[in-house]
Amino acid sequence: MAAIAGSEHRRGVALVAAGAVMWSTAGVFMRMLSLDVWTILAWRAFFGALFLFAWLVIEHRRNTWRVIGSLSLAGVLAVPAATAVMISYVTALKLTTVADVLIVNAVLPFVAAGIAWLWSGERAEKRTLVAAGAALAGVVIIVGDSALSGRFLGDLLAFVTTLIFAAVMVLVRRQPQLSVATINGFGALLCAAICFQFAPGETVGIRDMAVIAAFGFTSLAFALLLFLAGARLIPSGEAGLISLLETVLGPLWVWIAFAETPTPAVIVGGVVVLAAVAWHLIGDWWRESKITDPSALRG
């Protein structure tokens, strides 16, 4: 039993890490494209939707329509929220640096805790409040720098992405029967339908179409499925810690490939945010591991 648990744990770590690495490539795909943002959004969502619904068919086979049809009112309400996340995230990557977007997104656990408190009175621990305060200080440093450098709108959209995604997280946590793949699949279809209306209709070459297709398959669809599959096998605190790979690797890839270097203020703010998030998640992981460790169950 312990060997099986250990094997599942290793598989969970590998899946979550793979998902985080795939998410971290989003900035590279954006910097490879010179198309307008509406065209990128429309085609990325289209390809992402194709992959997500193909996955639903593979996973559920004859029960696919039943799974799709079982989407509750809460799931239907989450669809436009997922669409808003897709639009704001890609637009933020277009308007500001990859480092800014990913560091702002790293405060997601604290934003989710705040929404849970407003929604249902779920009280946060003191440790969470301390970490949230430190992370907020880091974000203030970054946003202050972006206001002086003309990146404020992009950073604002990055925070909007975090805010909406946190709300969806709280909703899914309260209703775990919701199919995240179905919500994101319909969200991607809605995103494509909206963004094609605003796209200027420019011709997309084979090279750009291949890049957008890879962008949709990896960061919008496949990364999500890998992360969710792995997160079921390991403590949530550990999954959160591993997901910080995205925040570290994302700016690294664009620095290597496109010489996009974060400003000193972003580096300082990023260190503050990452330290706060890591300190908080380590506490969660330590607590959960003591509960889920098979050795703790032995007589």
C-alpha cells in the first residue's frame, strides 16, 4: 500500500510539474506572434476548445453528452468568467512583461481566500493574512514601477485575471462536481465567438497558425488537464508549491529567447511575492502531508 501511495505521489508531482512548465510557455508563444490581440485570442480559444472537447470525448466516450448536459447553473455562470480570464490574460501578456503578469497571478491563493471570506465568511488563518500582506507589498512595488513605465494597464488586466480566476476557484471548490474541462471548453468557444467579431480579419500564415494552435493546446487546455490530474494525487499545498515553477520559468524563457529582462523593481517585488506565497504554501503542505502520509496511518 505504501509503495502504491508513493507511486501515485510521484505521478502527481510529475503531472503538476508538467502542467506548470506548459503554462510557463505562454509568454514565449505571445512574443513569437506579431498579430493583433483579437486574432490571437480568437484562434487560441478555437484550438483550445477543440482539444478540451476532444479530451471529454476520449475520457467519457458514450457519456460525453451526459457530462456536458449535467452542467449546473453554477457551471453555466462560470463559463463567461472563464472567457473573461482568457481575454484578460492574453491581453495582459500583450501589454506588459511576462514577469509582471506571472508575479501578479502568483497572489491567486490570497485573492481566493479573500473572496471565500466575502462569499461565505470562511475565515483565513493568521499565517494566510501575514503572507497576503507581504505579497500585496510586493505587488505594490511592481505596479508602482509599471505606472511609471507605461505598463499599468497590462498589470491591471493581470490582476483582473487573478480576481476572476480566484472567484471561479472558490465556486469549483464549493461545488466539486463541476467539470472544469467542460466549463473551460464552453468558455473557449464563447471567447472565440466574441473575439472573431473584433478581429480585423487579417490573413494568418501557416507559421503563425501553428504557433497559435500550440499556444491553445498547451497553455489553455493540456496544461490544465495535467495539473488537475496531478493535483488529485498530492496535497494541495504541494501542488501550489510546484505550480510556482510557472512564475519562475515564464520570465526565464522570454529572457533567454527574446532578451525581455524584468526591471529591478519587478525583481524585488517578485522575490517578495514568491517568498510570501512559498512560505504560506509550505505551511499548508507540511500540515497536509502529516495527515496524508501513509506512515501516519500505521498502528
